Amino acid sequence: MPQFKLNPYLKGNHSIVSPQVTGLKHNQALIDLVHRSVVALSICGFGLQLSYAQDSSAQSMQLPVLVIEAQKQSAVDPLQLKQVNSTGSRLGLTAQETPATVQTITQEDLQEKGLRTVKEAFGNVTGATVGNVPGNPAVLTMRGFSGNANTVLQDGVRVGASTFVTRDLDVWKYEKIEVLKGPSSVLFGEGALGGAVNLVTRKPNLEKKTVEGLLNYGSFNTVRAAIGGNLPIDDELAIRSDVSYLKSDSLYDIDDQETTKFGAAVSLLYKPNDDLSMLFSANFDHDKETSSYNGSPLVSASTAKNPSHIVDNPYGLVVDKTTRHKNYNPDSGELSADTTTLSWSTDYRLSPSWTFNNIATYYHADRKFYLSPEQNFDSQTGLFKRTVQRWSHDHDVWSNRFSFGHDQLIAGKYRNRLSVGSEYSYTDFSSPRPSGNLNAVDPYHPNVGEMPTSDWAGWTSYNKFSTQIKNWSVFAEDAFNITPDWLVVGGARYERLDVERTIDNILTDSQQQFNPTFNPFSWRIGSVYNLTPDTQLYGQYSTAVTPVSSLLVISTANGSFDLSKGKSAELGFKSSVLDGKLDMIGSVYWIELNDILTRDPNNINLTVQGGQQVSKGAEFTASAAITPQLKASLGLAWVDAEYKKLIEAGGANRSGNQPINVPEKVANASLSYQFSTLPITVSGFAKYASGFYTDTANTYFVDGHTTYDTSLAYDLKNMTFTLWGRNLTDEFYGEYSGYSAKQIYIGAPRSVELGVTFKF
């Protein structure tokens, strides 16, 4: 009897999708039993191999044949290649079936590597670099593009530009972090060019009651505590709740930068039968710094008391190690956000081959940016000139996305998976934005003064922004098996963006209003070929769009421009060999962004769309269980990014220059050994990033760096004690830049932390 596998590539976990075949009669009780068994085994992390058996003469379908492999997820499939990746598509494709680079960081990975915050987790993504610029916490650079060219989601929902909505939160509440490299506007709309990162929260299940938590204490008076639990109420209802708290004098050891992060999440699962499930979720997050860290300003080498040599420039400016811990923000400054997200998702099986999904989301955030963003050295006075801002955000988003899925064999042998749907969101954003200048301060003995109030007479600029965005889109995806080993995947998305902007100038009592409209279309086509059941080759071509500046605060002048258009090609492979003990992902890519803003070469006073930014590169990620006790991981990335066409104010030609905050090479590696005779695990971690420029003129170059971390874990029956050491060599290095090109964000110094995790 010939067979067509439900998933022709994998032996891992999948959901059963039974194609509808005329004349097929099922025993409902047996189907229910099979479905419940699959769900239970999937949650426990077992591997399943499912195949549809087809009678070629009767053209009838048999129930799936189950082959159960009782192996721990941590022992096999370390890169989650055989697991469904919800960020790569809405078709239920696994990572191996997705014609793009996808990477998953699990909660287990986060705990083993001592990654506490979103910024630290993002930094573990192959090829990624991250900065904590106060106005853009956990801002991400990936594949040569930074900021709003990368999309950050929560549970697959995009609520706005990443530089506005991303916060450097505690990662306790996340089950995993999924990363899709390259353009993804076809899935998530405008702004997704370098990649998309999906923060997937923990979900309740009906299987068993669990309680887990952690308690840590470390350098800089850092305390971290968290607890979470899952409670099945009955056969149809389950609830999960997670709470986390982090408090530190400063995670970077900066003066007057007390840091607090609090998160609370609760979700309720209602699953009355195998065809219907509903999930109701509420998330609240609070993060606050009493005074933000804006980087270490450069000073003249003659002024510096302990000059470093991590920045190259023609002006003789250096980072003075003496100012390493200094904070030049005024007292009573604040960087904070209170964020609430409510969601209701529904999954319903309409028939054996049709499914329906809907997710409704409400998002609200109040943010404060009370700080001195720029501090520039004045060689005449030897002081730091300072700017000041007292900005705040009131940000609301309502969204709803629905889709229909179809999974069926065509002509009895060609599997086809289809998803079609629509999404609508409404954004209401307001932001008072007073700005001005503060008294200059001495670099070594700063008298920082007080943060001005909103009615301060010294504001030199005071605008109130009001923005409403209506975003409607339709989308479709399809995955068609030409043969059991050859899959073709395509998708398209059309959007309409109606923006209403009002700018009230408080100082001049004047107002500007404008209403730009955009109608972008994005698409992708890709293919995956199965060399063996465990090794795939893939290729993809995709497009994306991104605004010339964030739509939430777009200016009158920029509102008249169209969206910038991106396109990308990628080739790669994914492989799981040695019985799943070695997983590898490799890719080469090319991304081109056109229609970025530049000056007209014939009239340098005129801004036009005609600039171009290009990146090409290669990435490799591997994870291996070398022996039952020895595990290793490796991430390597190389990127060649440049402005192909860019002319700035005054006619300065930046063509051929490297974009800001883009290192050419990034690498990370880990090695852990678990003693066979002792409940002890020793681990080491290394991260390397080559140098980067802080300005488009490529005048200021920050040298590359390597950091080393380690951990020692002691396991008991239901708990693990772990001692972490971070930046063991106490490397003094610049990790990012922001605001002024002459402010370098210095990485955290050496630190230690002791913690315990438990699970019952």
C-alpha cells in the first residue's frame, strides 16, 4: 500500500490535519483518543512520526500511523528544526519546511545561558547586535539593518514600529523567542526588512499542574525573582500565571540608574473538544530607570585622565575610563513604560480539511523619556554641552486578524496547504515633546541639576504630536508539494495605511495637519527540497516595505514620500544528522533597500527618494550533543553592508560607506559539560563582534571586542543552583551608539550572580 506522509520532511511533532475523502468513515471515539494522545505526547516533548496511508485502489484514507520516539527535546532537535515555527508562516510549517532562516531560543536556553532580559536574549541571535539606547530600548541590528527595519512581535502580533514598542523586559514569561531572518512584510506588514522577532509567551495546558520559579542575586545589588504555574481546572479549562521582578542599582554599573522590571501575565485556556480552543490572555509590564544611561561621551585625549583606545577618529577624541560610571542626566529624570496587552485567540476546525483562526488584541502603553539625550564635549570650555527632553507617549492599538486554513491532498497525492485572511488595526498615539538645552557640566564632577518641568520657560521646541493610523490588509499563503520531497511556498499581502497626523506647536500656537495614504504590496516565493529526510536545501525571493521614518512621528515633509521598497534573495540549508544530535542552519543572502531619502545631486537643498542601501552576507548556526555529557553551539555571521547611493546635507556623498552600528563579523559559541558521576554542569560562553561606525560619514569607528561568560550549575531533584560569571576578563568595550555619534554605549563590566531555579 503506497503512503504519502502528512509531513514528508519530518519525524518530529505535528498536528493531525485529515484531508476530507469521500466515503471515508471514522470511528469518532478512536479519532478522539488519537487526537488527545498526540496532544499529550507533543506537550511532553516526545517525537512523533505520522503518515497517512492511502489505498491506491479504493482512494480511501486510513488513520495516521504513529511511531513514538521517547526522547527528550534537549537531547535531540536542539535547533527546533522539526518543530512548527509560527513566525515563519501561518501554514503550520516546521522550521525545516520554511524557505528562510529561522532560529528559536527556548526558555530552557535562556535559563542555561543566564539571559535575563530581552536585550540579552536578542544578543544570542546569530548575527545580531543590540543596544539599549534610551529612546529605543533593546534596539536590534540584523543583516545590516537597524531599528524599524526589524519587526518585534508578541505572540505573532505586530502593534507598531519596533523602536516604539520594544522594551528591555524580563524574559521569564516567554516560552521561546522565534526569529525569522530577512524580509517578512508579507506576514507582518510594513517595516519588516532585516527580520522579525516573535516573543512567544507561556501558555496553559490541560495536562498537569506545575509550579516553577527562580531567585537570583548578583553584582550591582541585582535581585531577580520569578514564579509561574499551570493549573488544569477541569477537562476543558486551564489557567497559567507568571510574575517576575528584577531590581538593580544598574545593570551597567552606572551612577544613579536604579532599574526596575516587573511583569505579570495570566492566561485562560478553554478547550471543550478537539475542534475548538480559545485562549484569553492579559499581560502587564512595568520597566523604569530612575536616570537613563546615554553612553559615554568622547573627550579630547589631552583632557582624559585614563584614556582608552576603543574609538578611532581623526579628531583625537577618546572614551575616558574615568567617566565609565558617570551619569549626566538631570536629577528626577526617568525612562519608563507601563504596558498592558489583552488578547483573545480562537482556533476552530470547521471540517477535516478547513480551520479558522482569529486573534483580537488590545495594546496600551504609557511611556516617559525624561532625559538628556545628547552630551557633546566642548574643547574650548572642557565641558559637556547637554540637550534635554521631556517626552511622553500615550499609545493605544486595537487589532483583529482572522484567517482560514485548508490542508488537503490534491488528486490524491499532492499535499496543498493554504491560508487566506485579513487584518485590521487602529492606532491612536499622542506625544508631547518639549526639548531644549541644559547647563554644561564638568565631565568628572558634574552638577547635573534638576529635570525641567513641562511648563519650563527654557524649552526651545515644544510640539504635541497626535497620530491615528488605520491599517487594513489581506493576505494569502500557499505551500504545495510537487513531490513528497519538493515543496513550493508562496505568499502575498496587500495593505492600505491611512495616516492622520496633527502637530501642535505650543510655542508659536500653530498647527499642521496632513493625511498621507500608502498602499504597499509585498510577496515572496520559495522552495524547499528534501535531499534526505533530515537535510533540506531552500531558496527564497521576497519583498518588503518600510517607511522613510516611523509613521507615528512622520514629519510633514516625509509624509509626502512613498514607502521605501526592499527585496531579498536567500539560499541555504538545514540539516539534522547523527540521530538528531547535530543540527545546522546555513545561508547566504542579499538584501536591497531602495528609495531611501537622499539629497538631489543636482540640487543639494532638495530631499528626494533615490538612495539605496544594500547588504549581503552569510550565516551559520549549529548545535551539537557531542557526547551525552558534552554539548556545544556555534553562531557565525558575516555581512557586507553599504550605502550604494546616499547624499546628505551640504552635498556630502556617503555612497560606499558602512551603515551605523553594523559590525562586519559576529560570532557566539558555547560549550557545556555535565559530569556523569556528579550533578554538576560547567559551561562557557563567548561572544565576538567586529568594529562598527557611529556615523554615516564613517568618521568614528568603535573597535571590536570579545567577551567570555561562564556558569557552574548544581542539580538537585527539583531545583538547580547556578553561579554565573559575566565578562570574565572585564573587557572595556563599546557595544552600540545612539543620539550623538560621539556617545558610545559601554558594555557591562565583570559581574557575578548566584541563583536557584525550581520546578514541581
